[in-house]
Amino acid sequence: MQPVSVRLRCETDSRMKFYRVWLTIVVVCVGGRQAVDEKDWYQHATFYQIYPRSFQDSNGDGIGDLKGITSRLEYLAGLGIDATWLSPPFVSPLADFGYDVADFYNIQPEYGTLEDMEELIAEAHRHGIKLMLDFIPNHSSDEHEWFVKSAMGDAQYRDFYVWRPGKVNAETGALEPPNNWISVFGGSAWKFDERRGEFYLHQFTEKQPDLNYRNPTLVAEMTRMLTFWLEKGVDGFRLDAINHMFEDPQFRDEPPGFGAPGTYDELDHIYTKDNPDTYTVVYDWRQLCEDFGRKAGKTVIIMTEAYASIENTMLYYEDATATRQGAHMPFNFQLIYDFKHDQNAIGLKSSIDWWLNHMPARHTPSWVAGSHDHSRVASRVGVEHVDQVLTLVHTLPGTSITYYGEEIGMFDFKEAETYDNRDPNRTPMQWDNSISAGFSTNRTTWLRVHPDYPTRNVAMQEAAERSTLKHFRELTALRRHPTLVHGEFIHRTVGRDVYAFSRELHGEDTLVTVLNMADSSRTVDLGDFVNLPDRLKVMVAQPNSNYKAGEEVHRDQVKLLMHDSVVLRGVVSGAAAVRLSMVVALLAVVKYLL
């Protein structure tokens, strides 16, 4: 008889072998993907940007608010949204509608209270939605307590902002700005403050003084603020205008650019943008999020917005040695720039390659089709392209980022322009055909509602047999397919007019997205995708397509109407049989072990 210790060890070894074998069987049965890295939530998420002032008014004052957003979370969950990020809800005099923050720790009273924000975060999480905040690190409002004290010479805040003495004009004796730097909005980037007797830097409006990130105390304070919101439960931050954070410490004049006098492009901004020191702060904040996330048991993410060269943009992912990590996703605006009404398939493929070919290994691309700073898709490239753009951003690898209202194809409303030339693409969300499009019970809203709301709204598209809204929902549901989460990406043009790409994953069906960029119908031969079977099934077709979900097509006879798009499924030949044979073999191993 064996000693007890030996007998127990043998029994334990047998059990461990048994469990390992059965674990392998389970993995193979669910798709044979044991060699595929698991994706974190953000790497395949559907993001949705909300402009709080325009999403939903809960109290009838004509201005959107946090309680309004909370009331619409069920809608977002039903859309298949994984995460939403809010344009700034912080206290602000609204010179730049929230992008001029007067208190980073509190909520603009028109939008609600800190308690309303806490409720929104909790309810979003209850609906399975992550919530992120838009954080503006480059500047504050000139009405922020820090700036007021800095202007008064308070020792604690004196160096929180970028101040310089002026230059005396030798001929006129007039006091002039320290150098030739120009604001993004045109004119000098410097304003004289009588209280301090110096000029302060404002790379945006004069109501938005630049913070001084060469002051370690200021950096620590901004980092403390991020921690404050993390402790409130937010799931990450979008860092706005990040590449303006540092300037040349010598304050040298910038060389000539290519624009008209007085405009931002008059100068080449080599001393006010893309300073290498910026990346260090981003890497430090990434580490902050990593450390906090480990304690909280979740992944906290950073997204960055920077209008920069592709080389500088890629450094937000990680440093040149890949030893320090930065943003989980820099915003990718290439589709906003390059997807035009007359774009062809060759240009579209080049635009997508532009990002993917520069991206460092094992990182996640993002696909942005619109934002609060850009004209809406329907107005920018034509309503006939809206569904096509949605198909594209939701089936490319990585994350999709949708601006509110794009899921129903909202238009810009030029006549709504009141405060800013970006007002036309910030008009109230169109929910139904009632008063103020269901956005508010008030007939007067902060921006006028687009007059097409009686025929373009959520309720109407929900009731229609086929609509852009339903197309959006079908795409977000399909995004959860393992092939779209993990699959290899292969893309090509079929002639000049058709862009197509496959997503392939061992043991799973292959999915193929096809876009006809032409102004007329095309019959597409997908025979160059070598792993496709002869017969394909339509998974998603846009509302005006001649196809419907469930129909079968031959791979060399895919007939698309003008500006049409479709997602097709190819059942992997023999994959099920291969998995079954593997299971039989493993069962034989189990029998042998036992």
C-alpha cells in the first residue's frame, strides 16, 4: 500500500491533468482561440461622445444637463454603447462653452451638481457603460481662482501660468507682446494684464490663459484633480489639445508659415506645439491611471487629442524605446480629413494604411468620424455616405468613436450659429417630433433645433422597418463577434471604386466589409480574398441597400448600389469538423489518463 502522502500526490496530479485537459477541450470547442490575446474592454469598444449642453434637458430651461443624460442611458445601452465621454461639464463662464474651466472640481450649475455627476456615473455603470471626462490640461478660464491670484502676484500661484514682460518699441515707445506667437483663433497669443503689469500667454481665446507645466506644483495640482475624478468613479479621460501644453523656454519668435497675416497658419509653430516635454506628462498620467486601476480592479484609460504630424501623434502611444506607455488611444482624425464625397477606394485604403502603418505594435487604433469641432458626416460628405461611414468605423479593427446624433444622420444647421462657428454641429439631439424635438419642453433652446427634426429623429427611425439608427445598432451588435474583436485585418481595393476588407480568425467565420465608393452601381468579385467560400451570407446591409440581412450572395457577384456597404459572412469550411476531431482526440487522451 502506498504511503498517504504519495497517494494524495498521485490523486492530485491526476486531477490536475484532468482539469487541464478539459480546460483545453472547452477552449477548442468555443473557437480554438487559445493562442489569441484577450482584449481589454477599450480595445474593441464602441465610444459615444455627448455634448452635455445639447443631449437632453431635464428641467425645461432649454439647456442639456446631467440628469438629462442619466435619463437616456437606457437608450445608449440599447444602442450597444460601451463607453461615453462627456465634453467638459465643469464650472465655466462659457467663453468656449466648457473648454474654459473655472473650477476643475465642480459642475457647471446649468448642468447640475456634483451629486448629479455621481448619480450619472453610478447609473452608467449599472447599464454597463463606462464614463469618461473631457479634461483640458493646457489652460483654465481667466476667471479661475488660480489665475486671479496669479495675476495679483500671489506667491503660491504666481507661476501657475505663463507670464512675460513686454517689449518696448524703440520707435513708438509702445509696449508690445514678448514675441510673435499667434493664437489658434488668430491675433496675438499674448494679452496684457494691468494687475500684474505683464503679458500672459493664451494659445486659444484670451479668456483661456495657458497653464505653466514647467512648474512642478502646477503639475502636481492637475494630477491631484485627475485623482479626484478617478475616486468619483470615472473610467478615464480624453486629454484635449494636449500638444499645446509646453512652449519653448526661450520664448523665441516662430518662423513664417504659409497662411495669411494674422491667422494661425501665418507661422510655423515649432515653439508652441509638440514639445517633447509634453509626452513625459502624458506617460506620468498613464502611470497614475495604471496604479489607480490596479487598486480599483479595472482598466482606466487615456485618450489624447492632438492635431500633429503622424510621427508626433504616435509618440502618445509610447516613447521611442517602448519602455513608457502613454495614451491607450490617440484620436485618429484621418477619416474626417480623407473621407470625402468624391473619395475613391484607393484614397480610402491609403488613409487607413496611413494610421496602421505608423502605429506601434500591440496598440489599438481609433476611428473618429465626427466631433464637436467638426462638421457632421451628413453635411461634410453627404447624407448618402452616412451609413457607409458607420459601416466602416464599426468593422475596422480597434475602437469606434461616434458623435451624438450621427446614429440618425443629423445635419449641421448653419442658421443656428449664435456664439461660435461650430454651433451648427452642436444643435440639440433630435429625439422625436414633439416640442423642441423632445430635447426640451421649452420651445426656446440654447441653440435652435434643426428644422428637419419632424422627419429625422430617433422615434421615427425606431419605428421604420430599416433606418440609420437600426443599422447602427446592428453594427454594434456585430462588433461583439469574436472575429471582429480578435480577427486579422486584410484590406484591398477592387478596382478604383470598391474598398473591401476581411476579418479572419482561426476557427471562426470570416467577415468581409465591402464599400462601393462610386456614384453608380458596381458588381464586385471578392475572389482575391482566398479564404472565402463561394457562398456568403449578408450579416448587415445599410438601409438603402438592395440586400437584406440573411440573404446569400456569390462571392464573385456582390452587387452594390451607389454608395452602398454590406458586411458578409463566410462560414469557415471544415472548421467545425476540425474542432470536433480535436475534441474526439482529446477525449481519447482523457480516457488514457483516467
